[in-house]
Amino acid sequence: MAPVFAHGQLRLYLLSLLESGPKHGYELITALSDRFGGTYRPSPGTVYPRLARLEEEGLVQRVDEERKSTYALTEAGYAELDARRAELSHLEEGIAESVRERAAQVREDVRGSMRGLRADLAAAAQQARASAVPHQSGMAPDDPRLASHVRYMDAEAMISRFRDEIRADLRRADAGGKVEQLTLDTLRTVLDSALTAVRGTLR
């Protein structure tokens, strides 16, 4: 996948994010991640050196507050931003296209994962059919209804395990304010795809 920002573009975009007011470095990273719908999140090693460079150039002022540093535009920073409005508009168009491309790649990756999951489930079902020998009153061990019921119980257990695990993960993410739109879109794609695939096996 192509780089998100060309040379110098991240520097300009950081200036634009500071136009609305002073921000901590983490806030800038989060704002960038939100702008890309969670498909891109720059590392601190990418953002902080550029902030330091902007400070050296007099475009950004850093204010240290306890263990955090706040960054704000200087007059020179505002002037730089005003002079490059056209370039910034073009950059926003490029970001929108990049978000679409990355979202499409995520969807394709999800579909690939679903294909693998279906194969794993098919293998597990085959193994269960080969090894299942429980007995229910009134049913012979080789009764198709008994085999069906065993598979039904296995399916119920899988669904319960998935529900419990994903709920726990979502609760943890929500506690940190990190449930993003990409998470919701991915979950919807996965569940819709799984529902269609499973229904296709039910005759």
C-alpha cells in the first residue's frame, strides 16, 4: 500500500490540526487516526520529530505541563498555513482517497479471514462427525438426529464463546474511548458474511 503522506505533507497536516487550538502529541496522533477512520495511526516516532522540527522553525510553540507537552501554532505557523490553503485542500482530497483505498483493503482482508474461518469450521465439523459417539435416549449412536444435535451443541458453544470474547474486548476498548468506526464496519462485515455462509450450509 502506498505511503499515506508524501514528503512534507504530514508536516503541513500537523499545522492544520493545531489551527483549532493547542494539542498534546497524543491528541494529534488520535486526531490523525480518526481522520483515517482507524486505518492509519502514526507512531510517536513519526509525529514527535516533526513537531520538534516545526518548533525549531518557529511555526509551533511547545509548552511543558507536568509530564505532557502542549503544542500550539505561532503567528508564523498561522501565516504558513494561510499561505498553503490550496495545497492543504489538495492534501485533504488525497487523504479521502487514501481512506477509501485502505477501507477497501481492510474489507478484502476480512473476506480472506472469513474464507479461512469457514475452512477451519468445516474441518472442525468433519472431525466432530468422525469422533462423535454420544448416546441419547431413544437414539442409536449412528442416528443422523444425534449427530445433528451434537453439531448443534458445538455451534451453540462457538457462538457463546465468540459473543463473550468480543463483548469483553469491546468493553475494554470502550473504556479507553477506542471503539472506532472501522471496528463497527469490520464487525458488521464479518457477521453478515458469517451469517450468509452458515445459512448456505443449512438445507
